[in-house]
Amino acid sequence: MIDWSGVIPALTTKFNKDDSLDLQSFKKNLLAQMNAGINGLIIGGSLGEASTISTEEKERLVKLSAEVTAGKIPVILNIAEGSTREAIRQAELAKIWGAKGIMLLPPMRYKSDDRETVIFFKTVAASTSLPILIYNNPVDYKIEVTVDMFEELMECENIQAVKESTRDVSNVTRLRNRFGSRLKILCGVDTIAMEELLMGADGWIAGLVNAFPNETVAIYTLTKAGRIEEAAKIYRWFMPLLELDIHPKLVQYIKLAEAYAGLGTEWVRAPRLILAGDERKRVEKIIKDGIDSRPTLPDYHSIKI
């Protein structure tokens, strides 16, 4: 059972310069996330360079995360596959490895129609007992899971939540009006997270949390506690950094922020390359300015929501 609320980082996959997994940096970052008060974690998402990591590497990351978290928070494996058969296999492996839930994307590479997308989700859901979070991101993946499609998916008890990344804040209200609390809603876009939380989203699947875990959890906690002015002040400081999450190079941008924050390295897996030239200078300035003006946080850990 997963609560599907709070801050759930989409963790980056840490690499060494030689392209091997950097498990030491990964563990250091995960511990910082837990100390900040996260409510779960996602392995191998888009930010985790899902398309470039192997099944063996996913296994190592899930098992290490399960060991470090020791059941305190759920480990969720992202599944982004081109075939239903492989998605089912990944779901089976996720459970064997110790994952407690799945984030499931529509079929990759092939643009399935509404009927094919619904059947894909239902077939994978029927193959596993793990709770499922549907990732709805038509901006990047060109397939939208509409409210009517979710109506069909509600037949599957283990489809429990949506990562809402349509970038349409009003979709939170549409989903809440149709499904009440049956479908948990988690914002998947950093730049509209506070807005969606105010409109009733249950949680925030965050990206810049990788570099700034305390600030991210503070915004969530203060917002849910009704301390809006305090949350908004931190959120306004955070916005130039949060905008790094909505760029095609979000992986490189966020990993560079992690490196400056002391919570990771900037190594990425080809075909991605680390930043260079004027682009690097521009992103470095955003990161440095953010770190230099970092706000003093209230004791958000003591706030009950």
C-alpha cells in the first residue's frame, strides 16, 4: 500500500566518469532526501535516464534503495517500455527486487491511440499486485490520458494515482470532480507545483528536489498546512531553478545543480553530454544565484498536516 502523497523525488541516476553507476553518490543523495522528509522515491524515470540504463542497473538501484530506506518509504520503479510484454516483465522484476510500486508510462516509440493505451495500462495492471501510478505527460510523450480514459482505468484497483504533467493546472480540478479521492493526484511539473497543491493535488513528484530537498519539502509542507505566504516566499526564490525542470536538457541541468549543491555529480550517459560553452555559463549562473540567496527555512519538520 502506498500513500501517494507528499514529495516523491524522481531521482537522477548517478554515474562515474567511466560511465559506471556511482552508487556512493546515489546513496548520499538518497540519505539527504530522506533527512529532508520525502515520502517515497522513483527509480529510472525520465530524469533517471530511463532510456539508457539497463535492466541490471535498475535492479542494483532498486535493491540499494530498498536497503537504504528499510521500508520507511516506498521505492517505486518507472516502467517505460515499447512492448506490453516487456512492461509486464519489468513489473514482475520490480516486485522481485523489492519495489513497492510502479510508475507506468504509455507505450514508448509507438503513438498508441486511446483504446490501445487503455488496454496497455489494464494489461500491465492485471499482471501485478503492485500499486500503479500512471504518468500522464502528453507534452513530452505525445499521448494524453484523458479523464474519460481514466474512467475506464478505474476498473483496475491497483491503478491508484496519476503523475499529472499535462501542464494544465485545471486538470487537477477535472480529475478531482470526476474521481474524488479514488485517484490520487501528484504534480509532475516543478514550475506549477504549488499551484496544483493549492488546487488539491495530493503530492509532488519533483525534479529539483535532487539538489534542493529541504526547500522542496518545506514548500509542500507549508502549503498543505495553509502557511501560504511562507511557502510562496520560498517558491518565488525557487522558480528560476525550477524552470530547469522544463527543458529538454533537464537531466544535465539538474545534475549540474546537484554537483553545485554537493549532492551528486554532473556525469550523464551518452548521447547526453555535460554542458559546455555559453549554455553552461547561463545555467551555472542560475544555480549559483540560487545557492547564494538560499532562504532560511522554518522548522517545517515540526508542522503537522
